[in-house]
Amino acid sequence: MNFPRGQQVAKRCYYETLEIERTVDDGQIKAAFRKLAMKWHPDKNPGDQDSEIRFKEINEAYEVLKDPDKRAAYDRFGHAAFEQGMGGGPGFNSDFGSAFSDIFEGIFGMGGGRSRGSGRERGADLRYNMEISLEEAFLGKTAQLRIPTPVTCEACSGTGAKTGTKPKTCPTCGGQGKIRHAQGFFTLERTCHACQGRGQVIDNPCPSCSGSGRVTRERTLSVNIPAGVEDGTRIRVAGEGEAGLRGGPAGDLYIFLSLSPHQFFQRDGADLHCRVPISMVTAALGGEFEVPTIDGSKSRVKVTSGTQPGRRFRLNGKGMPVLRAKQTGDMYVQVMVETPQNLTKRQKELLAEFDKLSSQDTQPESSGFFSKVKEFFDGLGNRTGPS
């Protein structure tokens, strides 16, 4: 494939080079590149100059089409988009190029190793478990937290190096943080053992932090707990986790909230439920009683005559606020009719007299139930009798 000197050869369309249509998605582009790169790689075709040229074309096409911005420019202007300084045309790398390393990263989980190590590592996130009362969840609060956590070392400003010195580029990996090994067709990478992947080494570590760039201190943080939080709510406080190694960015603090049990209320989302025992007389004749509400006030509940056990009364707007919304739940009061205990002789006599005076009209549910029970047993007797 030698061309006469001075003759200009028109470049093939990148889509034709990868043998794909212009409408394909990113995944199809990558799959096509992988297939062709494996086929035309020089290591699989030793001494074949045509294969080397073809592989370069495939690599160049993929470098453009895998990048959304470059692909858009190519679709509009063609090869001219990368000529005369318009885009800095893609080149070929003797070690497969960056495009082929992308394929290995996807297949084997290996990084391309193109980012230079800085030695700065992000700090770990912290978790803090906090228990609050239902009243605090209703009102919201500002909590003061005392947290022992690694912070940036002031003596070395987080660099990890002794005052007057600074970290230097790792001589083993050249600051890359990784070491590359070529094994035939494959190029493998591993973390640099000398700098543990940081790309830098410290000859004179800071005596205060032993070279880590951070020390442990107890910090006091002021955290806002908004009204309406529920059990299990997670609050993220950015940048308040552990300080990063050697000046790296700090992690985040996550506060996990749990609500302590309340003596009166059970919570269901934004609604509150309360069970109130009332006397048999109040349930029969009617009456009223007061109940506490979560805002610290009282509400009066009116009981109609003939109220049955388990009946619920709704108090509008007396529940919990909805987090980040201008809404409030309701409060439900469920009455439980209490059976009298430890009766005197006279009380028993009065109840017995009341029972004699009772009729189906005064106790319709029990009368109706036992009538059905009688009919049920009568039916059984008829089925088991002589035929």
C-alpha cells in the first residue's frame, strides 16, 4: 500500500472504517471497535503492514466516534473538523492507544492508567446514629454533635511532609500510581508498590501526622434537623467526614435518625394515632374528654351515645408536618370501652337489673349474633337427624 510521493489519499469515512451505520449507539460503536481491533491488531498479524495500517485507521475512527462531542463535530464537518487546529486530530499509540485500553477496561476491569497520581485521597464518609423524640421531630431542632474524626494536619497543611519539605514524584511509576507490564498481546497494569498508587512519596514525613496529612480531633458540629423527619431519615452533611489523605477532599457525614417510642402516640407517616380508654357509661350515654396533642396543647373529643369499642375520631391538622412541604397530617383517637372491675355488691345488683331490662334494641349486635348462632346449631341438628 505504497502511494506515490506527494499524492494525497482521501480518508475513509469513520463509520465505514468501523463497518457501522451512522445511527448506531455508543455500545454498538464499542462492540464494533472491539471486534475489528482484535482482528487487525499487529500482534495477531506479525509482519503484515496492511494490518498495521488498518489497525491505525480503526483506532483513529474509534477515538472520534466514542466521544459525543467529537462525533457531533465529525457528523457535521467530516474530517475537516479535526484539521487546521479545529480539533486536534486523534493519533495512534504504539501501545494500543487510549481507545484500545478502554476495551480492556470494560472487559477485564483494568484502568487506562492515563490519570496522573497526586497522592491526594478523598476521606471516608462517617455515619452518626441519633435518636430524637417525637416532639423534636415535630418541631425540628438544632443538634450539637461531638464527633472524633480525622482532620487536616495543621503542621503540614495536609501534605504529610515535614515543614520545609514537600512530597516528590514517585521514581518507580513516574507519578502515574500504576506500573504497566506488557505480556504478549496484553498490557497489564498494577498499583505501584512504592507509593501505593498515590504517585508521590514522602522522604521526610511530618512528625505530627506521621505522613498521613491528618490527625484525629474531636469536633463540635451544629446540625439542623428539619421538622417532619421520620424514623430512618438520613441527613447528609457535605465535607464533614474524615479529612482526605495528604490534603485530599474530606468525605461526608451521614446522620441516621431514629425516633424514640412515645407514651401516647403511634406515628403512621404524617398521621398520629392515640388509644383512649373510656368508661362503659360514657360509651353508652355519651360524653366528652380531653386528649393531649403533639404541639403541647389539648383537644376535646365528644363521644356520642352508643359508641362502640374501637371507634375512631379524627382531629384535622393535629398530626405531624410533612417534610419539606406545607402540609400537616391528622390525629386519630380510638376509644376503648373499659369493662368495670372490682364491683361492689350494689353495683353488681344494678348491672343485673339492667341486664334484665335489656332488649334487642339496646344490644342489637349481641342479640343478632346469638340469634344466628342458634340458627346455625338448629341447622346442624336437622342434618344429623334420621332421614
